[in-house]
Amino acid sequence: KRQRSERPQPNGISQSASKKQRLSHPSGSQPPAAFWDNLSKIWLTKRALREQDRRNPQV
């Protein structure tokens, strides 16, 4: 395999810093309910469990 060489960018930013960052929801907030409704498969994650608890409150 070829090894990547770090070439300096013209504006001085390294290649890893110039990559697009993943957007996330503000801390403590959840994606809207429509997000969960439109998924074809819901993986068992902490956020998915939180949404399940939100939709099915304990009595």
C-alpha cells in the first residue's frame, strides 16, 4: 500500500483539519421524531433507547 504524504495546504491548514466535520445535534437534544420514523432499520443504540423511553413512558 502507498503511504500518504502530508502536503501542506496553501492556507496552512493540514489535510485532517480541513475535512468536513460530522454535524451533531446540540448536547442533550434528540433528533426529531420523523428521523426515527423514516429509518428502515433502527440499531440498538443509546439514542434509540432514549427515544423508545420517550415514546413509552413508564406508568
